[in-house]
Amino acid sequence: MQKMDFQYFKKSADYVKNIIQEEPDIGIILGSGLKDFASRINNKITIDYKDIPNFLVSTVESHEGKLIFGEIKGKKVICMSGRFHHYEGYPFPMLTIPIRLFKLIGVKKTIITNAAGAVNTSYNVGDIMIIKDHLKLTGASPLMGDNIPEFGPRFFDTTDMYTKELRKIALECAKESSLSFHEGVYMYFTGPQFETPAEIRAARILGADAVGMSTVTEALTAAHCSMPLLGLSVMTNMAAGVLDRKLTDEEVGETAARISKPFGDYVENVISRL
Ligand code: HPA
């Protein structure tokens, strides 16, 4: 494999910069089933992931594989419709690629959305959780391997990874939404299997409110390169064992589709205030 040094990341960024010709204000990564949001972008320039040098290609059906630049509510945004996960076989360090691309093309703030299972039994399917912190007990980190000082230091702080100021704006906008909101802790599991009921009971004891298979790799990369971050989880299902039935990907997709309109309106409102 080619060495992932600073030049490796710069090559993707130069390609994208050359096409979009402007610096985006806000980067957005869309979670599974939430790709409809991209249709809200005006004056679009679309780039296929496969055309970007040193980028990745999504292998999950519900994830598209396009980088879309344009405008929402007067803000310049760049949106990843289709994201990458460790369960697809990508080694952790490769999962730094999207956020580092955002950083190098000038993105100032990033919003990450995901579909998640609700661990907190006071949450309901269709609720939104503004991520305030995360738990990742999986040993590996996307920042393992040689440090690239152009992005950040070897050892870096994660105290305010889900940026307080952005969470405050997200909470204010929540008051204007028809959806129900919480602030909570997201716990990362690698997947692709959904968690076992015993894992979910353990997650609850440890302080998790929701579980999912994405987001933390991007959040850690954002913390490393000092990128302000907002994480939003859609509770697409109650986590394993909460209800007496099996989990399916269809249920995840159905909930995401059902709340797509109010959730999109909410994210647009957040963008307008960032
Ligand atoms: N677990 C992990 N990831 C998920 C879930 C879940 O219950 N729902 C949506 N993504």
C-alpha cells in the first residue's frame, strides 16, 4: 500500500479544489438512509468518489459515493453522500481520508449524521441524539501509525471533540423542530453484525445512550486536526434486546426515510446558524 503521508492526502484535496474553485464553509457526512439530504443542495457540483485520487469507494448499498459541493441557506457546503466504515474492510488509518480532505479544502466546521440504535430506554425510534461524547472500546484508532504533524500532534485532546458551541446551536434549533431531541453518548461497535443484547446491556451500564458503526473514526480525525464537529444520531431502532424482536437493516432504512423531511429541515436550520 502507498504510504499515507501528507502528500497522499494533498493529492485528493488538490483534485477537488481544482474542480470546486471555492472554499466550503461546512462539511457534511450523511449516514445510512439519510442521503436524501443532498437533494437540498443548490448550484451543485458533483464529484464521484472513484474519480478522486487516493480516495475510497463505498461498498454499502444505502451509501452512494458522491461528493457534492453547493449552497444551503447561503452557506457553501460540501457533502459526502456515502461514507466508509471499518466493517467494509478498510483499515482504521484509511478512515481518516474524508475528514482530512475536508480540512485541506478549507472546511471550517463539520456535521456528521448517522443511523443508530437507541440504548437509552427513554429514547424513542425517530428521536435525534446530539452526540456529546463517545465510547470506543475497540483497540484500534484511525490515528495509529506515523503521525502527520501538518494535521495535528501525536497525542491529542478529545475533551471537546463534539464541539460545545455547535451543540448549543443544535439544541437551540431543536426547539423549532417537530422531532424529539436528546444529548447523549454514542458508543462505537465495528459491526457489520448488530450488537448482541448482552453487549447492549453492557453499553448501557458503561453510559452509552446509542450505538452505531460509524462516526467515531471521523470524530477522532476531526479532533486531531482541530476541526469543530457536530454529531447527530437518528434513532432508527431500539438497540438489540430492548424490544422482543430481531433487528433488520430494513427497519433502519424505514425510520431514516420516515423522518428524512423533518430531519433535513432541522439540519438546514442548523447550517443557517453556523
Ligand atoms: N446498532 C449499530 N448500528 C446501527 C444500529 C444498531 O442498532 N442501528 C442503526 N445503525
